[in-house]
Amino acid sequence: MHTRIVLIEHENGTGPQRFGRWLQDAGAQTEVIRPYKGEKVPEPETFLKGGDGLIVLGGAASACEDAQNPWFRATKKLLVASAEGYFPSLNICLGGQMLAVATGGGIRKRPHPQYGVYTITPLAPCEDDPVWSCLAPSTPVILYHGDEIILPQGATHLASGSDSPNQLFRIGRCAWGTQFHPESTGNQLATWFASNQDASVGSAEIVRAVKAHENEIETAMRPVAEAFVRYCREFREALV
């Protein structure tokens, strides 16, 4: 039986990119849900009856803009269920911010956005984490965000970096949130800059820097995709 991973994409151009391919290479069947095109966000019961894992991707919206994005409430309902231990989820940038908001934390506007390659450092709890223990002591990642995460009470802080320290966290045993983008590439950032009126005037240089680090980032993030698939498989088998 294949491991199924549902990915929620919030807008055009924010798909799973190479992270989706890494999931498939690790043996997962992936299904991308695009609610901005009218596709329905699954109910938590879908996962309890055989769904294996959830990934909530990034996007330009604020995690609190439920009125402007009607599917946000349903997505946060899924994240609460994951945080309560019903199924695993991995939530990226906006997804991580939504996880924080849904579980009693929050977000705040940064004085200035962060774009480009930064370094994160795993903290002591990361050593025993079933998905992220593969992180090296100093790991390059891609940041592209104007809001940042305020951790909920009881969250396990797994990695820090830059002046936006809440880069990676876990709620409960199986709901993870990142501020960074493990899926992104220089080409994807180039499309985001092209549609971002607030983008840095140095966007071309940022894109070049990201492309120069893509192999390093793949070396760091492909094992995370593999570990998430493995964890989802083991999680399901433990329920049988």
C-alpha cells in the first residue's frame, strides 16, 4: 500500500516544486488540492480513514486572512487535528504560520521582509525529532516572507536562524511548521519577485544566490522529504 500525501496549494505558482518529486521518489503518492480553483479541502475524517499525511504550502496571504481565503478555516481545522495527533502534517511558510495561528500562537509583521538564502541551526530537541533529526549543524534554507511566526505555548522549537528565530517547530508529536521554504528554487523565487510590488530591488542578485545554493539545499532537504514519507508510513502502520 502506497503512502498518500495531500498537499494544499493556496495560489498559482506556489506548488511543491522539487519537494513533491522527492516525496514521490521516496514512495509517496501525492495529491495536490487547489482550493483557490474551487477544489474542496478534505475533512479530517479523510485522513483518519486512510489518508497518510498532509503538507500545507506557502502563499502571499496572511495566515489570518480567513475572510479573503474561504478555505483557510477548513485548512486550520485539519491542522488542529494534526496537532492533536490524528495524522502527520508538514506546513511550509504560510502553512507553518497557519499551524501557529490554529494552535494558539500567532504571526507578526516584520519591519522588513526576508528574501534569499539564510542559515538555520537545529536546537537540542531536533536531535530526537523523527523527521528533522537529519539536519546538519548549519543548514542553508530559502526564506521569502514578510510575516513571521509566534510560537504557540507548548510548541517544541526545533531550529533557529537569522533575526526571525522561529524557523522550525513541532506541535504535539506529528505537526511540523517551517518559516523557510524547503521546496523552492531560484526559478520559483523569480516568479514570486515578478508579481511582488514590494520585492527588493536586488531581486536578480537574490535569485542568483539561491540558484548557486540549490544543490546544497537539496542535499539538506531531500532527506527531510524521505523522513516525512517514512514517518507517515510508520504512523499508519501503527494504527492498523
